[in-house]
Amino acid sequence: MERNFPVIITELRKEKGLSQKEAAAKLGISQALLSHYEKGIRECGQSFLIRIADFYDVSCDYILGRTNERNDVMAVAASLLTLNNDFEPSSKTYIKAAMIIRDAINDSEKLTGLKLDMVLATGIYRLLLIQAYVGNIPKNWVGKAYVDGEVICNPTYLSTIDAVAYNAFKLSQSKNPMPDAPVPEAVKTLVDNVEDFFFSHITSSLPPIPLEFIK
């Protein structure tokens, strides 16, 4: 089946588990008109194209069948800076928080010889290893850590990754630390939710953590 506008908007609606009536109501049009769009009987205008792309959180190019990538990465990154619902614990909020932290550290010139981008990439690589190891993503994505059909993902290797990132920051620590400043909402949301998740798992699955560990 050709992947064109009618097919794609029908697929996206079904992915969300919406009936035509429900989707039409949320999009502000009649069910009959949405049915015509999904059947290819009528073509929509530019304003509705943008509205339905935003509604399904995909790019206009994707919804027109011009690309298989659901989102234009650069466009998404740019839109994050104007994201208003920073208090919501969503992937967009967390990505925005990472962008804010990145810019703050790079602008303060605390790192000498090591860009924060590499530290962030290291953290993502660590996540990649774990998810490939448990089978949630392809094992061959991890590069040299994929050996003889298995992913190297043991506590020693993960600790080594953590140590490299820690030492890189420690060696480049600023002699003039930045003073306290208002916490961006996206950063606060990330910190609050990660700490809640982290400490709830510690208390439920591990012995009490020594206070010195978190100092």
C-alpha cells in the first residue's frame, strides 16, 4: 500500500487508539470531513496539515509521506526551547533540561579540553549498553562492546565509564564556581523525578545508602 497522506493519518489515529469521531473532535473538524481526508476524497489545507502534524507529534514531511522519520531532529530541538509545559515529566522536558545544562556548562567554560557534549554522549552510550544487553535495542549498535554476539555490560565496565566521566569533570573543575541561580523549570522537573525514582528504588531494593555517598 502506498504510504500517502490518507494512509498515514489513518495509521496515526489508530496508533493513538482513537475513533474517527474522537480524533475529529480533538482536531476541531467534523467526522465526515476527517473521513474524507482519510479516504483521499478531499485534500486538506496548509493550516490543517500543520494542526494534524502537531496533534500526532510528527513532521509535516512525515505526514505527507516524504520521509520515514517521524520528526525533524533539528526542528524538534529548536521547538524545545519554546516548550511551555516544562513541569511535565516527559522526554521533551528532559531533553530541554539537558540542552539548558549543556549551554550553562559550556558558557561557564568550566571544562578545559573536554566538551560537555562528550560527557552527555558517554551517558547516552551507557544507557545504550544496558538497553542492548537486555534486548530492547539491537546489540550491534554498541560498537566495540559487541563481542562474539554478546554485549559487554558488566559492573566493572559500567563503573569504568562512570569513572572516566567523573575524572574528566574533576580535573576541569572551575576555581570560581557559579553562584546559586533560579532553577529552570525543565531542570527542576528532571531532578525531582529522577531523584524520586532513584531513591524509591534504593529504599525498596537495597540497604540504606550511607549519607557520605551522596555528599
